[in-house]
Amino acid sequence: MSVSPTARARERAPGTRGHAAPGRMVAAPTLERAVAQARARDRRVVGMDVAGQRFWVKFARGKRWAVQVSKGDPRRALAQEVALLGAMGARGAPVAELVAVGTDHYVTRDAGPTLAAMLATAADDPALPDRLAAAGRALAALHRLGMAHGRPYLRDLCWQEATREVSFIDVERGARLEAGPRRRARDVALLVMSIFALVPDARGATLADAFLAAYFAAAPPGMRAACAGFARRWRWLAVVTAPLRWHEARFRPNRRWKEYTAVPLTLARLRRG
């Protein structure tokens, strides 16, 4: 296992936007022992407490056929994610800090709780709109660098209390280092959809408004129109998913992730610009 170039770059520029506050260096053998213990748990992502600091290790595993179909070869997918995280971090994007890389895993420094977890535990927290606004600024920062995250669901956004900023994790197949307005608009739509999927009511609308207001204020020129255009092009999804919404309401009313309910809410909000 080797220390990543991103981590070395961070030592030279500790104020890089978007990463967790700098932590103490951990000796490579100590980190390797922690990774070996995490490997024995036979899980894809494992949290580790090492020398009083929190890290996460992600392994190249895809035993389930659905994972293999969606992500392809696990080692190749992980190598691609490592390359994307390294490139994004080197360019100053708000992504999790890559600490170490092995042949079948990588380690990142903990970047705080996810916004999805915060909504699950305290959806009425008056601080949440400010945190969604921070998410808007973070996504705008990524887009100003010409990039796209690919799947910015709230479970992929971490809140850093110390800096009051948001970082992205799980940069996978949909991420791009060079992305045009349509792919960036897709990022915005997926993030708004993840809000409504978790909170499909007036509270969700408030959070979506907070996110979009901050995003459009800091986004590259033309993104408001690009998002409205995206919603118009995909408006047929609201019709196609209507039976699925009925099924969800009738047979799975207690399901926490209401993806189909979120589709028309997202499209209607983006069309407003």
C-alpha cells in the first residue's frame, strides 16, 4: 500500500478547498494493519479508527451479480475511482482526501456524516437548509472546474462541521473530468431528486430551494437554463413512472427512499429555473 499523490499534494497545500481538515500523519505499517483487520470483515466499505483518527477503506469487491453488471470488473472500477479522486483532488475539487492506495483498495480520511444520515435523524433541524446551501456551493465549485460527479445523492455528500463545507465521496462511473452543461445539469437533477426522495413534502421543497439558490449563485454561466432544459427533455418520465408511484404508495408506503415520488417533484422544480 502506498501513500497517494493526492495526500502528498495536500501536505504541500493544506488549505485546499473541499477536503477534511488536515489530520496527523499515520505511519504506513499502522494503516496497513488496520486495513488487514478491515479486510477480515468481508465488506466493501469499512470504517477504521487509527491513531485517534477516522478513515474509510473501500475494497474492490463485487460478489453480487447486480454489482458486477452495473460496475463491471471490481478492480478496474476501483482503479478508475482512484484515478478520478486523485485527479479531482489535485485540481482542488471538494472530494474526500485520498490517503493510501493498494492493489484492491483505497483509504480516505473521514469527511464527516452524510447529508442523507442527517436528514434521516433530524429532518426538522433548522440548520439543514444552510447545509444544503453548502452542498450547492460544493457542486458549483466542482462544475466550475469543468467536472461532473455523476451521482451526487445526499448519501455521497459529507458535512464538515469544522469548515462548514461539503465534500463528495463515491466518485464512480458517471464522473467526468471534462463535462458539458447537460452532464452538469444531470448532477443537479440527481441531487434534487435525492432530496425529494428522502423528504417528499414541503420540507423537501425548502431544502431543494436552499440547494438550488446557492448552486445557481455560484455555478458556471448558463446552468439555470441548462437545468430547465434538462427537465423539459425528461418530462415524459413523470408520465412513465406514474404506475410505479401508485405501486409505491399502495404497497410500500413506509419505504424511506421514495425515488418515483421524487421524479415529478424534481422535474417541476427544475423547470421553474
